[in-house]
Amino acid sequence: DAGVTQSPTHLIKTRGQQVTLRCSPKSGHDTVSWYQQALGQGPQFIFQYYEEEERQRGNFPDRFSGHQFPNYSSELNVNALLLGDSALYLCASSLTVSGDKYFGPGTRLTVT
Amino acid sequence: GDSVTQMEGPVTLSEEAFLTINCTYTATGYPSLFWYVQYPGEGLQLLLKATKADDKGSNKGFEATYRKETTSFHLEKGSVQVSDSAVYFCALFHNTDKLIFGTGTRLQVFP
């Protein structure tokens, strides 16, 4: 049974560029959440997708946007990258919005 | 708002020592409580959870008891191994469908 997968593993971008990160949920899971983990910090909630809609959003600017596809996979898009966007981006899937969250290995984004 | 406070690390122990990592929370009502573990270069793994007061979560020799009266969920293990070296995150889940994490506690176990 495949767990949560994310791509790419690592990414280096320049300030002002745009980036797209991808996530495939654990088999049978229909809800995807995204978290940002800055170095030495705990993960911070970005947003959650269920039934292809953004269901809830954390305290992140509109530069952060997402999408969920009919197969429940999801994308995180970040526009106009800032140096402060450098972090590990974690995707978590769950069976329903309130189910236990299972995390992927993350995408390490470095903005230079 | 809801929050989680963890003891600062690193916690440095010798193999077979007893481990306690403190975690306290602030929340209205009755959140679910979790411990996640993050090994170097990896994502988070769910270690254990408890969903109501006095519940004890356990897994791989780790235990934590949900204490409503002290708003705590301390992680314990009787005999740590070098392979337990990782960062441990306490988290709560309540109402808003999002996990709220502490800042993490690094555990270093030496042979």
C-alpha cells in the first residue's frame, strides 16, 4: 500500500519565480492538507483540500494557492517567491477531513 | 487560540536511559493529541495518539497519557535506543481540522 508521495524531492528557485509542488495521497484517502516547515520549526498549516475545494486556510498570503484533482492528488503553487519561502513543504492525507493525517516525505524548496 | 508547547531540546541520553519529553497544550474543549516523529531528511510519522482524557497512546515502546487536569501529553519511553534519535513533535487537532504543532524536541541517543 503506497503511502503519501511528493514530487520533486528538492527544488531550487530564484526570488520572484513561481513553483508547483505535487502530492499523491495515501490509497483510499480523499483529503489533502499542506504544511510549511521552516528550519528548526514545527509545521504550519497552509490549507486543506476536500472534494476539489479549498476547505480551510491558514495564515498564508494569496501567493500560496492549490488545487485538488478528481483522483484526490493535489498541487501547491507559490507565486512571486521570497527568500522566506525556503522550507520543507509537507503534504498530509487523511480519510475524511477529520481523520488521522499521514505525511509524505516533503519537498525541500530553496529560494535564492 | 489553540497552541502546543514542548520542552526545548536537544535531549541527550545514553542508550537504555529513560526518556521524557514534556508537552502541554492550550485549547478549549477536548482536542485529540498526537506525537509525530521526524527522522533526519524525512517527513513526519505518526507515532501515537489519544483522543480523550485519560487515554494512553502507545507504539514502539513509547507512551503518552492525555491529562486533562494538567493539559499535558508527555512522551515517555523506558529504554531508548540509538535508532530513536530524531525530532519529536507534539500536536493537537481540534475543531478546525488542522494539526497545530509544537516546535519540536530533538532527541540524541548515544551508545
